[in-house]
Amino acid sequence: MSTLTKQTLSHLDWLEAEAIHILREVAGQCANPVLLFSGGKDSLCLLRLAE
């Protein structure tokens, strides 16, 4: 695997971890957290992160 690809994957892994961290923080602060789902690409991404 090229260095550029490793760096890109590393950055994407960091972004994913940061997004999961934010979701967990919000869920921990709310009594009844809700994730709105429309079925679009953004909703699918959030659903995947929340799994």
C-alpha cells in the first residue's frame, strides 16, 4: 500500500473515531437522544457511526 493511501486511511480512521466520540458525548448528555433518519447518504453514514 502506498504511503499516500496509508495516510488517507489513517485520516479517515481519525475522522470516524472523532465522529463516534461526539455521538457518545451527546448521547451521554441527553435523557432520550434521537437520531433522525431520512434514508439518504448522510443518514446512512450517521446510522453506521451510531451502530
